[in-house]
Amino acid sequence: MKANIKQVAFEAGVSTATVSRVLSGTGYVSDEVKAKVQEAVAKLNYRPNAVARSLKQDKTHSLGIIVPDISNPFFMSIARGIEDTVREEGYQLLFCSSDEQPEKERELLMLLNEKRADAILIATSGGNEETIARIAASGVSVLLLDREAGSGLAAELDLIAEDNRHGAYLLTRKLLSSGHTRIGVINGNLNVSTGRDRYEGYLTALGEAGFAVDPAYVVNGKFTVQGGTEAAGYFLGLEARPTAVVSFNNQMTFGLLLELNRRGLRLPSDIMIASYGEVEAAMLLKQPELHYIKQLPYEMGVRAGEILLERLRHTGQETAPAQRMVFMPELSTL
């Protein structure tokens, strides 16, 4: 049952006339009361189209970006692409790092909503589908960045991502074609779509080659440098250590290379590495023949910015069908 204006007024503790003034953008309403009404509208999912139109009349020209780690070169490049695209129309970016923590991500979502961001771009860590859906229903444009969301949201929200399954498949197949059968895998959280999809690509490549997964060669941790370093130590401590490792994140690959370099191991004579994402520091570590998936983060950011501008420029675009753009990965060698 849809909420009505009386329920919104009751939730916000104001009159229906006040709710009407906030939604229409007419008459004086204090910022505090306006925030209460907007919060009630979001909570009750009240008439999203009408809300969207009212918000258009009072733009903040700010866009919120929530990523797991803003220091990650991949997300830095995406953010730069977005900024270069939207800055020309007067939009400013609010950067936030969730640190792969769903609770922190939820707090950031609510903060950006309270700050009246005109749109939110998010690389979600998972578990916040309800909050994301509520914000989107209030008329705020939400774009999923790099990662999909569950509960059917992927079909309702704009998405800019890569074909993560295919990229992981290419990396694993490269190691298999080089004669490796003991292949270690370093992955992030399987609750995150990129973690799940890349692992599925790995499984597909192994299955096609007739190999079963050895759990001893699978490490699921965090998409961090420390995660890669710890995984390297684990693999090197095995009696039958892997002859090759596929790492599903550039930060984890960097940690892996640091530990291999510290222990004096060389690529590819001692161990072969395949990385999802380029590691710019690999040349400094003097590690040759690093196979990696070439990503296009800047281009992804530009397209994300263009999609949001389309929605923010034109009345009615907030109800247009969701756009879904998937970039195809390309295998390369350093």
C-alpha cells in the first residue's frame, strides 16, 4: 500500500501543508523542517516522481561518490573521469571511502542523502540494498559503480561495470595454457559482486580444462595490499605451493609482489602471476612478465558522469529506463 501525504506529515511531525510546500518548492520552510520532510519521504517511499521534481527545483550541485578505498588507483581514475565530465556543468564531488565496511557505507549513504547530494555513485560493499533503494525512490539518482547490487536493484539503477567473469576467465586460462595446474587464487569478499563474478570466471576456466578446485589454493580476504601480502605468505608456506597465482585486484597484486620481492622470488621462473588490473609499481619492483587485465577506469568514470548528467539535466529522466554499460576486459602483459 502506497504512503499518502498525511502519513508523510505524521512521520515528519509537520502539517500536510508544510509537506506540500517542501515538495513543490514554494513558500518558506526552514532547512531543519525541510530535512525532516525529505527524510520521511525517503523512508516511506512517497511518490518518488513528485519528489524528484521537487528536488530538481533546489539542486545542491553536489555528487556523492562512495568507493571502498579512494586511494586505490583504479577508483582514483574513475573519480577523475567523473570529475572531468561533470565539472563543466558546475557539479562538485564529495568523496567517501567505505573501507569495505557495510555499516560505514550505510552511514555514508545517509550522510550524503542528508547533505542533499543530487546524485550518488557507489561501489557497494553489499548489504545496503534497502538503503540504496530508499534513497533512489526519493528521487535521488543512484548509479552503481563497478559493482552490482542484489535484491533486483541492478535492473532498476544505472550501472557502469566490467565483465568480471570474462576477465578472470582470461587470466586463469592464460596460466593454464602456460602449463600450470597448481594455481592459487587471491580474491576479496564473496559478498561483493566483483569477488563472486571473478571467482566464477576462475571456476569456469578450471572446469573447461578438466581441473577441480583445490580449497587449499583459494584465499578469500580483502581487496587490500595487506590481503595480498598475507596470501603470499600463506601460499609460500604450503608444502606443495602453487606454481602460479591469479590475483583478482590490483591492490592485492601489489601486496603479493612486495612479499615475493622481499623473499627473493622472481617472475616467471619461480612463480607466474596474473593480475586483475595493472600494477604500476611492478616495473619498480623489476618483476617481468606480469600478465594482467587492462582496465579502463577513466573511461568508465567519463561514461558514469555522462549518464548522470543526462538524468540531472532533463525533467523526466529520473524515470527513464536504467542504463547498463559493461566494459569488456583485455588481457595484456607487462
